[in-house]
Amino acid sequence: MSNARPDHVHPVVAEVTARIAARSADSRYAYLERMAAARAEGPVRAGMACSNLAHGFAACGGADRLAIRGLTKPGIAIVSAYNDLLSAHQPLHEYPAWLKDAAREAGGVAQFAGGVPAMCDGITQGRAGMELSLFSREVIAMATGVALSHEMFDGALLLGVCDKIVPGLLIGALAFGHLPAILVPAGPMSSGLPNKEKARVRQLFAEGRATREDLLEAESASYHSAGTCTFYGTANSNQLVVEVMGLHLPGASFVPPGTPLRRALTEEAARRVVALSRGPEYTPIAEVVDECSIVNGVVALLATGGSTNHTLHLVAVAAAAGIRLTWDDFADLSAIVPLLANVYPNGSADINHFHAAGGVQFLIGTLLDAGLLHADVRTVAGYGLDRYRREPILDGDRLVWREVPTRSLDEAVLRPADNPFAPDGGLRMLSGNLGRAVIKVSAVAREHRVVRAPARVFTTQEAFDAAFRAGELDRDVVVVLRNQGPRANGMPELHGLTPALGVLMDRGHRVALITDGRMSGASGKIPAAIQLTPEAAAGGPIARIADGDLVQLDADNRELDVLVSERELTGRDVPDAPPDEASWVGTGRELFASLRRAVGPADQGASVFGGMTPGHFGASPEAWV
């Protein structure tokens, strides 16, 4: 792998980027105009009335008080998802003090501007709280907006790691896109019980062959300390994707918490955002997140078999920057982007093994050399993605970046673009008479990618579980779980189905799942057509599938159909209604009813911010159906 780049990017990458730019021309122009109008030459607080400004430094003391009052030094907002319930976010509790000291040394002043909620899908899995999970992204975006709305700041440091938190922080920050912003991660926990062993115990428990104590012991040996869970789910997909988009410092994603290097990178983020806040290095996040960086994020996701949640999140993040990204863009890029990583659930390795094999730096290097990434982009580290080939190390007490080996250190985990695990990406888009869906095939064996079997229809996970335990599914079956979309019940993740479906597959049955809900980055060996749109609650054809209908999922040909005539299917009554508002209560769900009414379809990001990009989602919720 050389540092020489091809003269141009791959023609499909270039074509997809060009068409995104063309369809986004009006909305992107309007967004950039709005951001340019919001920019101030000096600290924005300089234009405040004295009473307003006094409130902004009333609690400060010493040098920070003088700096804010003096109206000359840049102010930096710290927005954090810290809580000590969640392992991934617990390390963030030390960050504000480090960031304030580092910003002060760099000639700025940092203030903790606001906290955002961070819920854990691992804790809420299979419970009512999971129905708030996707909507929490919008709450985080709005909370970020509230934190930045005081207009005291010239830059932002965004502290968050998991699932909906990073996309929410990004969407909120892009509403203030005239500000430079750097995402600051926490890093993964050390490797625990191997993921395949954890999955084995889960299946044994589903069959009644392991006790609850056996299961709890395995789970606690997997999730055992502060830091991000080590499988390649949405949390770690977040980190990799935003680094390739140039929103982290190079090499920041997978350095463990509690290490000197982690602290050095955190402190450098504060110094760097001060430098970006004014002068010749001024780099607003609106110019980092552009059509090229969005495509780079999609390519990185596909090349690593990352989380299916990003087929929602990247669409929503792009929209926040005035960019119209579609599932067709994912599909066309997936056809030419090779699969280069083999990290659980796609393989047995975890994210620490990926990092040790060369990690993000090797991945970026080999994709750049293959012409699959845009090199000429703005990043928080400076111009050009080549900067992200280098890894951070400590030279004594000094943070420096060095070149990485030009080969993977473990090709069982990470490979170069000319020797991939598969010639195409780990995500595919399915279409047919049931609508459009996403499938993650990187963990699905080739012999299981085409399934044709009778449907068994459910509307709750509990009903599926009861049928499995009663032996009713011990056959070839396509499990259909409907009324799980964003308008029905908030689009929960459905990982609780995986152990039982895995048992059925291991018994030799042809098994698949079709749902308008989510499975996310933990999607495993079961072929699962997820995020089906239009969803049942919007009148989608999934609402009319009946038990016994023959269904075909063909991931090889990207097709998804119920083998029933159109006349018969459309003539059927809809037997199941989504939860009404009177029943969608408890665990705080009633507080989110307005979001459920306003949410758009999955292929447009499942977002409630339809008006943020004019014309992107339609004029009203009725236009989204």
C-alpha cells in the first residue's frame, strides 16, 4: 500500500457523489447560506447586551471569567452524554476538567454547555423502554440545540459514543453548522468473553439448556468494565464512520479509556477546536459534513459490514446538512465496495482485534489507494483524508502521529482492498411487492441468503417467543413481525428474536425474518429483511401478509416478495392495528406521542425533522406515506 492516490475516485463513487450533489443543490445551498449568515467575525458574545453576557460568566472565576468578559478569546461549548449507568459513557465524567484546562492553555475558554440523554439499547432490549430508543436521537439533537442556543460559543466539543447519541449530537451541531465541532469518543472496554461463546450460551438458554445464572455469568463476562461494548454494533460503527468522515482526530476512535493516550487525545481535541474557531484554520462543521464526507462514511460502513442503523442515521445526518442521501446510494456503493473487516457479528474478532490489526488507519489507507474514498476533503485535523492514515502515539509526554504499517497485521480480521473477504459490501437493499428493506449479509452464510418458506405472522416479540417455546416454529419458516415501525411503536430493535431463530436454523430449517422494525449492528447469521418500508402502520403490504403465505427473501438478487397476487393482497383487510395512543403509555412512552405522530419513513431517516431540509421529507406527515 503506497501513499500515492489514483488520479480519480472509482467511477461509481464519483457518480453517486455527483448525483447526491445534484439532487441536493437547492437544499444544500440554502443550508450553507443560513450557516454563513450565522457566522460572526469575532466571538459571538461580543454583540450581547451586558445583562445577557453577565449571566454567561456569573458562575465563572479566575482566568475564565476574565476571558469571557474580555470578549477576545474563543468560547468552546462542551456537550456531553455522560452518565455512570452506561459503560460506554462512564469514562466521560473526567473529560470536562481536562478539556477546560487544555482549551485555556490554547487561548480559549471551555464551558460545560449541556448534557444530553444517553440510553442503552442493551438495557432496554425487549422492554418497553426500547420503543423510545430511536426517538431519543431527536431528543439528543434538540438538547444539543438547546445547549448551543445561548450563543456564547465559537466551537463545540461533542462527547458521546453509542447508538443514537452520536447521530443526535451531529444533527444538533449541524443546526449550528457555522461552528467548528469535534466529536470526542471514550474508547472500547478490554476484550472479555469471546462473542461466539456469548452467542452460544444465549442459544442454550433459549432452548432451556442453560440456566439464568449461566446466561448472566456469560453476559457479565462479555460486558465487564467501563468502555464501549467490543462487538461491531452501532456504537463502534459510529466511531469508525465519523472518523472516516473527518470528525474525530485521526486514530481517536478505538483507544481504550483510562490510558495516557486516551487522555492526550481528549486534551488535543480541545486545543484543536480552539485553533479551528477563527483565523486561517477556521473550519465549520457545515463544511466538514459535505457530499464527499457523507459518501466516505457510507463507504466505510459498507467496507466493514457495519450497523444497519446507519441506513437511518446517515440519511438523517445528511439531511441536517442539506444533503439528500437515499437507500439507492447505499445500494449502488455496496455493489462496488469490498468487505474488508471480519468483526463480530460478522466474525469472531472484536473491535480491539480490528484496532490491533491496523484499524481505521489501515482501512482508510487501503480504501484511498483503491479510489474508494474521497481524499480531497476538509477534516477537523486539516485538509485531506491522507492525514487519517497516521496513528497517534505518545513520544514521552508529547502526542504525535506516525505512519502505520502498509499491510494488515492480521488478515483474518482486516484485509486490503485487493484481497477482500467478499467483493461487495456487507449491506444490501431489497425490493419487491412488499416494499423496500435493508439486509446485512456479511454475517449470513451464502447458503442461507435465499429463503422461500411459509410465513408466520406476529405483532409482538412475546407472541413469537410463546410460539417458539410451544414448538410451533420447528420447520422452514419466514417469521413476519409487523407493527414495529417508527409510526407504530418507535421502531425498537429486535435482538431478542435472534437466539430462537438461531436455534431453528441450527436444527436445519430454512429461516428468515421480515420486519418493519430494526435489528441494528448486532444483526447476525439469520437473514433478516429489516426496516421494511412502507411500514404496516402506514398501510404497507406487510400489514396484509397472512399465516401460510409463501414468502421469498433473495439477498443474492436483492428481492423481497410475498408470492400472492396483487389483486388478492390488496383486497385483504388489515387484521392488526398498531398501538393507539391510549395503549402506548408507560415507561415514558406517552411523552413521545408527538414524535410518533410526526416521524417520517425509514428510508428517509425515520426523522421528525422533516422541515429541516425543504422538500426532503415532504410537506407533511401525510406526504410521507
